Amino acid sequence: MAYTIIEVEKKTGVSSHTLRFWAKKGLFPFVQKDDNQVKYFSERDVEWVRWINWFRKSQMDIPTIRYYINLANKGDSTAQERRDIIARQREIVVDNIEELKAVLETLDYKIGVYDEMLAKNLDGFNPQSRQYKGCKKEE
């Protein structure tokens, strides 16, 4: 079965605008086009869309994705290099998770300060206020 960009958007949640952008960047080398240059995605192409979306969500840049696709097209001899690319991206995701955990802790702290401020009618986040506590939690 073949799908139009709009149908792929519905199946994957990736906007048609993004799909067209990715196509212009060469991320869909096997997508078929008709005589009017309308793109038709196979089931396999839709799976590539999902992979590319996961790569982008992991902050992999488009040149690296394109390189990965080129390696994949070369077959099994490139499996180690493709694995290494994914492993490096995993490290980036883990680092981002750690950073986001620290951000979450700070947000939770600030919510607690606001809860205290609202309960006691204090203005602890206004630098002009006498009750100002700063924007960082005490260590």
C-alpha cells in the first residue's frame, strides 16, 4: 500500500510540512513519485519516518541522519558504524535526561516556594521585595 504525505502525517503524527522538509534534505531516498512529483510512501517508508522522528527527538542532526541512511543503504557491512552512531546518540539522550532532572528539581523547588508564598502571603520571588529568597534552592 502507498500513502500520501497527508496519510503519513495521520499515521505518524509528523506534520506534512516536516515531511516535505525532510524529503528536501534527502532523508527519504526510496520514496516513489508519480508523474506530477507527488510522493507516495510505502509501509517501509512510513517506518523510516518513525525512525527519523525518533532520531530528531533525540536531537540527532539531519546530516548525521542522512549519513546513517546512506550507511544503511550499504548493507550489513556498515552495521557496527550504525550501531556506534546510535550509541553516541543514546549518550546525548542520557545527558539530556540528567540535565532535565536538575531542571525538574528546580521547578519543583520553585513551586514549593510559590506554595509557601501564597500560603503566607509573602513575595519571595520579587527581587524588590524584602522577603526575596533568590531563585535557587539552598544547598
